[in-house]
Amino acid sequence: MYNPSAYGDGIADIYDDLYGNAPLQTIDVLADVAGPGGRAVELGIGTGRVALPLVNRGIRVHGIDASQSMLDRLREKAGGREIPVTVGDFADVGQLVTHKGPFDLAFCTFNTFFALLTQDDQVRCFEGTFQVLAPKGRFLLELFVPDPTRFEKHQPALVGGFTDEEVLIEASRHDSVAQRVSSRLVSVRNGAVKVIPVEIRYVWPSELDLMARLAGFRLLHRWAGWDRRPFGAGAGKHISVYEKV
């Protein structure tokens, strides 16, 4: 059994060091989609690297996260204690924040949606998000486009980071039938070894669109990046914006 908080609890102390601040274009797009003074709910708010700058743009953000360790990091930051947060699995967003909406925008960035490990959980997330959005509310997801060639012989090992102080190695196992990838991030930092479990279920854009349609959404935009360039063959990621209809 995989605990939804396992990844966040394992990586919270080095997460911001690894990924830094959210790109300015990310905040620009989210603020634009939410609208001036809009209300937003972030699925997987983590340490607040996206939510905090969005709040500074005048967007009222509510967060959901399963990892208390990540939320503790959020609370340590300036303004972090002012953001309302619900602790729980965002697959259950429809039950967790029903009385806190409706929201103009729900968003889930940095491939976090793939942390929902079954198709049922992913569909339930779409259905719950539909429930908490206002009429014509938007659901934005940032996701990588699956690349099966990355998993040669189903068990690749990659160097994710390499400095004088740290080496980050990613070892993975790929199940193409279940669309599951089980990874372990091995951080060797100043002689200390830390192993962080990462479990995902990836989704092709076409499957994502079907989930959205079944829940009552329509695809409004699909970009190849936060610069809103057109999505097409060869794109490594997509920003998909669905509208409640």
C-alpha cells in the first residue's frame, strides 16, 4: 500500500532546494485563468512555491495536500500561515472542500496529478473538482507527455543532479500495462544517503480528455508550455485547461 503522503514526507526537507521558485510565467498564466481577485484551489499545494506568489497577485488560494511535512514548510514561509489548507488526498477534493467553494480555478502543477495511482482515483478527482468549481470554472493541469522510450528494458537509472555536494540518482521500474512507474530518488548529500519513494500513474492527453468529458468538462486550451505556445507532436509536456460546462 502506498501512502499519499509518502513522497512529500520524504522530500520536504530538500524540495525547495531541488526545484526552487515557480517560474514567473506559471504565476502569470494561473492568475490570468483565475481572473482578478479569483478564488483558486491548488491540488497538492506542497511548500507553497506556486500558491504564495499567486496570493501576492491577489488570488485567494485554498490548498490541499496529504503531507504534513510539506505543509510545515509552507507555514515557515512569509504568508504561509495565512493560506487555508485542508490535509488529505486530493482524489477526494469533492468531499474535502465542498463547503469552501465555489472556486473559479482548480489547478494541479508539476505532474502532481499523476500521484493519483489508479484510473478510478483520477476520475474521482475530476468529478470532485467539477463539484467545487463555480459555473464556467476552470481546471488547469501541468503534465508531462509519456515517453515509453525513456524506460529502456523497463528499469532505467538516471542521474538527476550532480554537484560537488550532492548526487541525485533516479532508479525506476515501468509497468506499461498499468501505466505505472515506481521510482526511488537516491540523494547522496555530504555523505548522507536518503531514499525517497515516488509512485505515479501517467495518463496520455487523450485519456485525460476522456476523464474530463465524463466529469462534465470541455477542453478550453492546451499549450506546450507556460508561454502558451501551441501543443503538437514532439511536445514534452502540456498545460491543459478545462472548463466546467
